[in-house]
Amino acid sequence: QVQLAESWGGLVQAGGSLRLSCAVSATIFNLKFMAWYRQVEGKPRERVARISTDGSTNYDDSIAGRFTISRDKAKNTLYLQMNSLKPEDTAVYYCYAERWGGIIDWGKGTLVTVSS
């Protein structure tokens, strides 16, 4: 099992920035995809950004141009840099990893609250 641990969520004012981190227990090279999802209570979990093993990235339209997904292979860590935050970005953010073969792992989530 791959263990994922998110950190550095918190409270920020609208227009501010946060950088989420996800510590990964496995070598990132062995993962097919990694991604950040978010979920608002009562709504489905939605993917906001994904990075493939070759480094290619994909973003949801709602955050394109404001969020950047990246990884540090030496530290086995995934990041989500979030700029120009809006109140509607308030959610629990989850780290996601998909291994070759389709096995999926999730972190426990970190809460991001953006005040207006």
C-alpha cells in the first residue's frame, strides 16, 4: 500500500496563496499518476490537477492558471501551489496516487478555507 500524507492546508484570505504538500511512502517513479482532488461537504470529490509519470500535467478549468501541480522525486513529495485563492476554493484537498495496474491510494485530506 502507498501511504499519502497531506499537509499545509489552512485559513487564508481571498487573493492569498498556499502550497499543499503530499508525502508519499513509495518512489514516485513507480506511480502512473498523481493528482490533487478536492471535496466540499455534500458534493462529489473532483479532480483539480494531475501529473503523469512523464511529468505532463492536466488542470481543471476552474483552477487553470492559478494552481500548479509539481513533484520532487528526490523527496517523494507532491505539491499543489495555489495562488489567487477564492472563497469557492474552500474544500478538503486530497492527494491521490494511481499505481501501474490501476491500484489507487488516497490521503486523509487537508482542509483549505478561503475567507472573503
